[in-house]
Amino acid sequence: MTASNSNILDVQHVTKEFGGLTAVNDVTMQIPARSIVSVIGPNGAGKTTFFNMITGIYTPTRGSIRLDGQELVGLRPDEVTTAGIARTFQNIRLFSTMSSEENIMVGRNARLKSGFIDAVLRTRRFHESEREAQDAARVMLDFVGLSKWRNELATNLPYGDQRKLEIARALATTPKLILLDEPAAGMNPRETEDLKALIRRIRDDLGVTVCLIEHDMRLVMTLSEHITVLDYGTKISEGLPHQVRNDPRVMEAYLGRGTAAGEYGKEARL
Ligand SMILES: Nc1ncnc2c1ncn2[C@@H]1O[C@H](COP(=O)(O)OP(=O)(O)OP(=O)(O)O)[C@@H](O)[C@H]1O
């Protein structure tokens, strides 16, 4: 097996320009299959833009993004989902008037075979699809430990559980790779510990590769097997947690930069 075969995602020279601003500048990175990796960087470094290119929300100005050899550039977000990438967002995006189970079924529907006509005519295929979606939703609720909230409106769940529900909804699309955008944002230390255990189980039990953007340096340093650091859209460092933590370019990028600087400084003293 060649090195590239063991990488589930291969990003080559990706750039995104917004008018005169280069949000992501010629970034190349690979994500090994069944790994847990992080993309970090100070506020405005280009992390979310990077995720938005991988998931088809933005088309790169230049560059190539391959999932298991399949070129993703040019695909719509739903086609990227079907190809095998799921994600969660920086801000919680649940349907507040739906139950936890229904929220997951919406995620699952991205994969179902029945279409609009089936739904209108209530065909057998539609009913089978609905049952399949409901079964899958229950398995996912159980996996993330939220079975007791099955019929509860998503908006009534505690904050940490709403974040887990978003992860369950993303997992319901049966991805090969899941992208988590600041999953620990706003969590208390106990919720963050729970999240860490869940992310490990996503990889270990489901075999799904995990890539996260995260400002919580303690979480990033203890969970990640590989870290890529962006600053002003450019990759300034990558490697094992201890290599990145001790890289002078990374320290320099964080120092004097708002919240993220404080969080990095806290970790650097550990
Ligand atoms: N749609 C857009 N149009 C114009 N500029 C954008 C757009 N999206 C992002 N940017 C700019 O690109 C740069 C990178 O933003 P991005 O949100 O990717 O950074 P980030 O690393 O995710 O930041 P944070 O940690 O604060 O979430 C910023 O200067 C931002 O203002």
C-alpha cells in the first residue's frame, strides 16, 4: 500500500480568495484513515473556510480535495455528504420544533432512496425508508447516550446534549469522515470530558475518521494524533501535539491574539 492509499482525505494546494482577501492560502494536508486530527489557529486563520471548502459550501479558487481518491471540488454539499463526509457547525443548528429522534432522521434522509414522489404518494418504499431512518436514529441516539431524550424537543436538551445530538445527526449519514467545528465551545469541563470519550468511540467503534477545529487546547493536545496549524490562511506548522506545541512559529502566531492566545498560553504552561 502506498502512503496516499492510507490517507482518507488528500488536500492539495487549496486556496480560497474572497475579493482581495486570501482566507486560505495554498494549503496542502492529508488525513490518515481512522485517525483523529485537528486544525487549529488564531481567530480568522481560515479554519472554517477550510471546512466549508471540504464540504462543498465554498468552491476553492484553486486546488484539489480528494476523499478516498474521489475529487470533491465541484460537488454540491449534498453530494459531498453522499460521498462520505459529515460535519457539525460552530453554532448549534438543530431544528428546535422537532424531537431529538426527528432531528437525526433529517440527517439520515440525506442517504435515503425514496424521493419526493414517494413521499407524496406514500409508497411502500417511502414507509420502508421512514422505518429505516427511525431505526438508524435510535441506534445513533443510543450510541451518543441520548436515548432518554428520544421524544424530547431538541431545544429542551441541556447544552452539552444538544451538541451530542448534532454529532449523532451527522453520524446518521454514515460518513467515512466527520468534521467537527468547535465541538467543545461553551461546554463545561465535565461535558468536555464526555465529548472527548465520545470522539474516541466514534473512531474506535464506528471506524469513522475525525477532524476537528477547536480552541480548547487541552482537548486538542490530548485527543489529536496530528495537528495542522493555520495562521492568516497559511499552514505554518503541523505534526504531533508536542511538536506543534513547542514550535516557535505557533507560539508567535498565538501570542497577542485575543481569546485564543489566552487559551493557548494556558496549555503551553501545562
Ligand atoms: N464569505 C466570506 N466572505 C468574505 N470573507 C470571508 C468569508 N468567510 C470568511 N471570510 C474571511 O476569511 C478569513 C478567515 O475566516 P474563517 O471564518 O475561516 O476563520 P476561522 O479560523 O474559522 O476563525 P474563528 O476561529 O474566529 O472561527 C477571515 O478574515 C474572514 O473574515
